[in-house]
Amino acid sequence: MTASAALRGRLAGLTSWRSDWRGLRVVVLGLGVAAFSSADTLAELGADVLVVADAPNEERARLLEVIGARLVVGDLSLVPDSVVDFDPELVIVSSGRFHPDHPVLTWAGATGVAVWSDVELAWRVRDKVQPAAEWICVTGTNGKTTTVELTAAFLAAAGVRATACGNIGVPVLDVVRDPRGFDVLVVELSSYQLHWANRNPGGEMFPHASVCLNLAEDHLDFHGTVAAYAAAKAHVYDNTKVACVYNRADAATLRMVEDADVVEGARAIGFGLDSPGPSDFGIVDGILLDRAFVEDRATTALELITLDELRAVGLDAPHVVANILAAAALARSYGVPPAAIRHALSTFRLDPHRAERVAESGGVLWVDDSKATNPHAADASLRAFDRIVWVLGGLLKGVAIDELVRTHSGRLSGAVVIGVDQEPVLAAFRRHAPGIEVLAVRPGETEDVMPEAVRLAARLAREGDTVLLAPAAASMDQFVDYADRGDRFARAVHDLLDRDPLDGERPDGTGTW
């Protein structure tokens, strides 16, 4: 079975909600939030939808019956007979669980069945509510969600009907079907979604503006190599119409912009914590400046906000300031005035589990940065504090942490290692920080992990230290997700401090807090 020219032509022509989707045979892989949104959309359009999953959500499974889609549950380590018998014309994939070499996707490639991501489907039907919204696309190894939320907040403060969506947790398809309509969608894109981007005629995205915030090793279990991971991220700049925003401190993002095929007239806009050049955003004398969207870029700049003002609202950590500059560049590309940016920042708060202060007692600060799910994010988190008891470990996703340990060994008072696979972490400390006391939490029941980690961290902490949960790893070996991990950390900290406030004799008898 191979795709016929007629089918290829039909798929290429499906570029609108008003196209004829009736009867199109579509397999949707998985039954997560985005996958269900894909199935729901396609069923509404009149397609014949078969959802295949290995462990479906019961509520979504019941809803599939209501919307008229079919569900097959079973082992996906092989291509199910039901998929072959269905003879699909299209496969929709929305989750990083389904690697490019997954049996169903390999089968689709071999038999000529088209593969789209949920984001491509959303782009094609974005005109359900007219006029269709502009898209601002955000990716990067770290800082995506914060930058998306900041950009949406800046736009909203200027009266623009904007919303954050995509990998942030709200499927793009849910947003494009919202009858209220929007002027701008700020879309967080993962490397998984970008891997499938702009491959199919008719499905090419044309964002108003785009950014890759940074690039560091991550998700090698999915992409295989750093080069493949970078190539996926680079798709964010494809066909950008107005502004390609890049990180001046990360040469890889500049190379992506230089190599990108963009709409004529699109500009490269740099951001960084140093002094900005013409067409850049940056900082001079503690003032965040725009030298890109001003009439005389050579000699003038617009003031956005000061570092002192950001410090007053807890937004002065260097990696957060970098995200603010990137988001400001994206918002200014849409014409948002500096006053709106300043106003939005006065009330903006970081999401939970992003450098969130949990408690302070006896001169020890406890911080939850469970969102630091890779070494690059953990590096930014560690740089924000001077003396640290570091709680780390989990699913490393094929990424080494040797450089991270070596770089920060001088600021560590100790470390507590969690996770099922601890040996790579412990080995990194033996090689690069042999003088640091490292304690390990014996893998066990989930409810026991954080109480034990917090108890061990308290043994190591001294006045002036920060106990920092910045795992540099994913959470799913022992927790539901990074939020579950952070919530359990915070509860364990409060439980410990309720029992043993850090203002008297240390519980291990080694002195006082």
C-alpha cells in the first residue's frame, strides 16, 4: 500500500477548517490531552477516526464514544492488526512517547501513510474562527513556558486578545476551536512537535515571530544525537514573517536563524544580558533596553524596566531576566508598547516549581525548582545561589551531568541524590567533586522519597545555605511528573520544619542550626 497521487493531493489541500475532511481515515496515536483534542477535532470535521493506545485515560475513552471515534487498546510494540485493517490515510502523533522509530510510525513511513503532529493539524484548521490568529512560536531547551506566559501577558496588557497554548498544557487545537477567537496564539513547541514540523505540503507554518531560547543536550533518547535535536529545534524559525529572536549568548540559536528559510523582510533580533547592539534587546546600567523596534536603532533605545524593579517582584534571577528580554522582543514585534510590558511585569508571577521559595528557617532557604528537568535548566538554577545543598537525580534521558557537577562543585555544601538510576550521578561526583559529601536516598516507595531526601538535606545544610531541588532529570521514574515531585518536596520540607524548626540543636547531634 502506498499513497496515491490523488491522496497526496487531497492531503495537501486540507488547509482550512472549511476543507472537505469527510471520510478521511485517520489513526491518532495515544490518548493524552493533545491526542484527544486531535481526535475530537477530526471527528467534528467528519473524518473517520481510530485512536490506538496502550493505557488509555478512562474518562477520555468514554468521551471517544460520544464524539464518534473508535478506540483500540493493546500492545503497541507491534503494529496492531486493527491499524493495518483500518488502512489509514493519515497518522496524527502528539506525544514524545512515540519516538520516530516507533513501530506504527516506521510502518507509516514504509507504506506511504502521511504523519502529522497535532500542531500541524491545528495550523491547517486555524481559521475556524475568523480572522485566523497570528502565531508566535517559542522553543528552547529551557525557559519555554515562562517565556510563553510572559509574551502572552505582555500582549494582553496592550489589549491584544492573546493566549498561551501548545506544549504548555493547553492543546493548540482546543484554542483554535474556541468560539471567542484570538488575535495571537503564543505557542510553546517541544522538540518532539518540531521534529514533525513543515514536512508536508499544505502544512507549513508561517509564524509572525519565533524564538529558540537556548540549546543544550536533552531528549537524546528521542532524537538520538545532539545534531538531530538541534535540527528539530531549528524548525521553529521556518517561514517566520517578522522577527526571528535568538540568544546572543548561545551561538547555536544564531546559526539556526542564519540558516533558516524565512519570509523576505523578517529580521534577526538578538537578546542577552549584556549591552545590546542595534536590532538587539539587552541591559545597560541595570536598565532593560529595546534597540530593535525604534526608529533610530544606531543611536537610541527604549527603556523597558530596571533590574531593581524586577528584583522587587522576584523576577531578577539571570535566566528569568533573559526570558523577559526574549518575551519583550516577541511582544514588541507585534507592536506592544514598553508601558504595557512594564505594567505586566509588575503583577507577573512565575509558575509553581520554577525557583519557588518553599520556606526559610534557621538561615537555610529551601527552593523548589523541580521544573529543572535537564542539566541546562539546573545550571541556570544553581547559578542563582551562592552556597547550595543540591537535591538531584531522576531520569537523565541519555544526558550526562559531569560538566554540571564540575562547574558547580565550588558552591556545593553537599548533595542528595534521588532517582532509581543513581550510579551515573554518583559517578559524576566521584570524578569531579570528590570532596563534596553526597548522600543517596535508597530507591523505594514514592511517598518515602522526598521525606528522606529532605531529612538528609537538613543534615548537610548550614546557616546561609540554600537547599535546592534542581534535579537535572525527568521525574517519571518515581513521580507522576515534575509538579508531583515538587509538591512532595514542599510538603516534606514543611513537615520537617513543623517537627524540627531549624533554630536549635541539629537533629543529628552535630551542633546547632
